[in-house]
Amino acid sequence: MAETLRMLREEHANLWQLLNLIDAQLDAFDRNESVDYELLHLVLQYCQSFPDRFHHPKEDLILERLRERAPAVAASFETLENEHKLLAEETNRFADRVEQVVQDSQVPRTQLTELGRAFVTSYRRHMKFEEDVFFPAAEKHLEDGDWTRVDAHLHEPADPLFGDQAVETYRRLRDIISA
């Protein structure tokens, strides 16, 4: 398996864990229990930075190679780049709403939970499509040389949350995930 694909699958698993944390906080919110807004803020801060800077560009490289190798197959994935932009917008909307709650703005409970649930659902649906359809198509149609070219672009810094050494910003979140 290509190193890029291995990394992408690992990153999806990591993102899934974060979505589970959001779900748990939204469930607590629905039950009128205490919500850890700092935790939500950290998760959303990570989701606002890591995927667009490091994760999605890897997927875009695969799509680029697929366009060259199997244009007809690649055509069925033309919405992926737009979906990445829409996910970023949805992440920002939810993060803004959480920030409003933290700043004691009057935010209807249903609005926060609806945005949060939509965010989690969209992210999960997107990753599932990539795992079930996009990645297998890439594995089927790309050749070793294509993967070598894609893997050559893996000169990125360590993941600030899930890498060998979490940066201080995400230390608390890392501790919660590891528990």
C-alpha cells in the first residue's frame, strides 16, 4: 500500500475519534449537562487547520494523478475538492457558533446542536465516501510510479495532535484521546 494512502486512512481514523468527542459533547448539551467548551474549541481548532493544510492536499494529489491515469474514473470524483471547501466552511460556522456560546451570546440550543450534528454527519459521510469509493478507485487505477510521485510530496511537519509529540496547544486533547 502507498504510504500516502496509509497516512490518509490513519488520519481519517484520528478525525473519527475527534468527531466522537464532538458527538459526546453535543449529547451532553442535549441532556442539559455540562459541556466542555474548551474541548470543543480545541477539536474545532484542529479541524480548522490540519485537514485543509495537510490532509486534503494529499487527496488532491491522488485525484491529480488519477486525472492523468484514468480521466473517466477521475471525473466521478470532481466534487471532492469542492467538498473539502464546503467542509471547511461548515467547520468555521460550527466553530463560530461555539465561540458565540463561550462569549455568552444568546444562541438557541437547537441551532448549536443542529450545526454540530450537521458538521459531524458531513465529515463522516465524506470520509466514508473516500474510504469506500475514492481510495479503492485510486488503488485500482494508479500504478507504482504514480504512488511514488504522490508519496514524494509527504514532506510535511508532524501532526500537531496525533504525531509523536503533540504540540502544547493540543496536549489536553491528546490526553483525553489517549485515556
